[in-house]
Amino acid sequence: MKILELTNFSSGICGVWSRVKEEALRLSKEGHQVVVFTSNLTKGSKEIAASHDKINFILIKRFPAKKLGGESYLNWYSDTTENEIFKFKPDLIIAHSYRHSHTLRALKTAKKIGSKIFLVTHAPFVDKNTTRSLLAKWAVKYHDSAFGPSRKLNQFDKIIAITKWEFPYLRALGIKREKIAYMPNGIPEEFFSQKKLKETNKILFLGRVSPIKDLETLIKAIALISNKSIKLEILGPAEEQYIAKLKHLIKHLNLQPRILFSPPIFDIKKKISKIDSAKIFVLPSKREAMPQSLIEAMSREKIVIASKNPGSSDIITEGKNGYLFPVGDAKALAQRINLALSSPHSSMKKSASESVKQFSWDKIIQKLDKLILTAHN
């Protein structure tokens, strides 16, 4: 089949793009012809990406974009984009990210050319809107009422949820149950098969160094834990203003010798080795949809500690395969770290790895390919 993937970003560190890239590559291996249309912006920087790119057999076409607000809300789906879709004539369009303008425009385009269309939500349902501005809250309310299920959402051939916690939100929007499929983001098989390396006396955070990750809480917790010799490594692409704020806090708490910042790692084997090197993995985010780095750490049998938000709570069962703490509570996080350091936790580590085997890309892509072929027939 000819499959078109639509996403805001295909350059920079982006969780949605990680999903699209892996999905496209694996669907290509299954024999499909896959093309990606996206914006020419690079997430996390001011760089403009090339208009054309290629990854293995995957052709990427990027279109000029204008930011409309927030980190990822863009306008890049133009008449030119639609004309390019007409030329490609896909059998299936997979549009990523609910509440983004390109998904609704793609729905209209799909109807014009007679192609099937799936919407992958990427879990935009923030619990109580805790991280949104008043303007953003108004925009969400307007979008869900103006483009509600009776008008738009039920017109998609499938609504793919990447988490189970989204189901009540989707049903509340009036989406028919038979329209919804569960298809989480996956992780490569190497996370389950690569030989394990020895741990060092270290706590690891791996991800974007941005305010949504609430690293202030983790840094404050380090100052409170009993083990004063253990170090913290914060690894990932950093926003300049935010990292400056964190470094000021570290200096204020006199933690400079114990906290290290490292650049992002893109090589899978090196990334796995870095995860292996830590005793504990911590994800203190204000919110998470489906935390990829948390799943990766659990696959490597790490003791994981995460803030209690919908995405992390969907994966961690408290005390069984990891620990949860209230968002923003440094004291509670320090208590969990102390607890994690108090014993080997071998049973918890094994349980963590077993609980995330369902996220292997091999298993997920088989389900997705079956769903695609069923829709086509």
C-alpha cells in the first residue's frame, strides 16, 4: 500500500517524530511505500530543516511553517501540501496529533481522493489542564466543541490511542468504541536483548531538559537524600534559559560536584549503555503522555521513580514495577530514592522488564499492519 504519514516535526528531538520515524521504517520493511510530510522546523531549536530528506526508503518532504503558539502548534499544511498529496495518491493517510490543524485538513483531503485515514492522538488530554495557559484552555474547549465527534472525529476510519488512559476522554468526546484502537509507542528490540553492563553510583534522567520535565524537583530531592556520594546525570537536549535556571539552583544548593549535564545520545547501543550505568532512573515531569524513556529504563531492569501523572501511572504499578510520587513533591521523591537505595529490589527490576515487553516494536508493528490491511480490505 501507499502510506502517507503526517506530523509536525521530522527534525530535532520529538516524541511524536520518534514514533512516526520508527513506524514508517517498519511499515516500509513490511512492503508498504511510505512517505512523510511535515514542517521544515526543527523541534527544540531555531534551525530550518532541508525541504527534502530520505531515511532508507522513506522519503521526507518538508513544508514552510508558521508557529501558532506553544511548542508544537504550527501551520504548515498548505494548498501546496495538499497538491503534493494529490500527486502521491496514498491508499492510507496516518495523521499524527489530535487538536492540530494538519489532522483536520488531512481529513478533508482524504475524502477528496478517497483514501482511508487514521488519526493517532498522542494523548493531548492534560489532566485538569494543569500546564496550560488560560488562552490555551480556551482554545482546547473551542476546538473540542467546534470540531467535535459528530462533525469530524467519527469521520476518521480509525482513532489510534497511544495510551489506555486516553479511552475515557475519547469516549467522552462521543467517539464510537469500534473506532478506537490501542497502539502504543514502541521501543527497539535491542532494549531487551543487549548485554547488560555494570551499574555505577548514579541516578539518571534522560529526556528533553525543559520546564515540563520539572527537574527542579529532582535537584531539590538530591539535596535531601541520605546517600551524599551518589551522583545525578541529566542527559538530553537542553533549553538554554531553563538549564541556566537549573545551574543557578544547583549552585544555591551547593550540589555542583554531584550533578552532571550531558548532551543527547542518538545511538541506541550507547543509549542503552548509559541507562545500564545508573542505579535509578527518575522522571519527575509535570505531565507525560506516554513516557518513552521510562519504558526504555524499565526494559533494562532499572528501579524507576516517576511523578504521578496519567502517562507514568499508566505504566507503573506502585511498589511492584516502580515507584510514584506526587508531582512537584521533592521530599516524597527523596523518600522514594532512599527506599530504592535501601535494598537490591531484584523482584521489582524483573517485574519492570516483564511489564514493558508489550512495547516491543516487533509486536506493535504486527498489530498496526493487521489494522491497516483490514481497513484497506
